[in-house]
Amino acid sequence: INSSVGINLSLDTPLNNRQTPNIGRPGVLRQYFADDVVVIRRSDTFVRRFTYGFGSGTSSVGMDPTNFMTRKMTPEMNDIAVALHNMLLSNRKFFNLENVDLQTAFNHCTVILYYTGDDLKPRSSLGIHCDCVYCHITGKWLILK
């Protein structure tokens, strides 16, 4: 726990809830991974990575910005990203994605842990929701009300 390969601990404050350690609240554990965008120093200690959801409505997830970690995507995650990208490129017409910009392959991944063992977190849940809606016909993001 809280190691470079373990579950990253944080104090999360989801919307309308009190601050709670991420391993103690009923919401699923999220662990974030991404490709390096910019290496800030020659050692791989300081890099810039982008993470889905961070900085865009994170109050619902409640991530702690002072203890937030995005790890480097593993080779296996990159393989999945390439396979998904190729599948979308090969099936543009089937998925009605002919007018969608698919130049960039997936470069980040959120791993959601529903079960982490009875000793750490015996239960968790993720309610039915939609993070965002993109209209591939108009090419615009829809604002949900």
C-alpha cells in the first residue's frame, strides 16, 4: 500500500460527503496511469502526465490534489491502448466515427478496483452514471441537465 506498485492512499472528499481515506469509503478505488508527456528532469522522477477526470469536475470523485499520483502506463496497458485504437480505426464506419479525430491513441487509463480483499476494503460500489456524452454526428460534447 502507498508504494510505487501498490494502491495509492489519499484523503478523498466526494461531492456531498466528508473527507475519508480512499480505502475506507464505499466508492471504488481508482488508480491512475498515463504515458509520459514531458520529462521535466533527466531522471524519470519528474514527469508530466495527463489523467482522465483530474481537474474537470473532480469534486464528484473527490481526489486529493495534494496526494495524487498518476503512474506510468505498463507495457500491457500500452498494448491494450494500441489494440483499441486500431480496432476503432478499422471500424470507423461501423461505429459512425468517420468525422471523429482519431489521430491520437489512448494515452491514459484508470484502473477501477471493485474488490481489494476483505482485509483492506470488504465492499465497494460505483453507481450507474455517464461521465460525458459526445455526439459523433455533430462533433460536439453534450451538456447533460
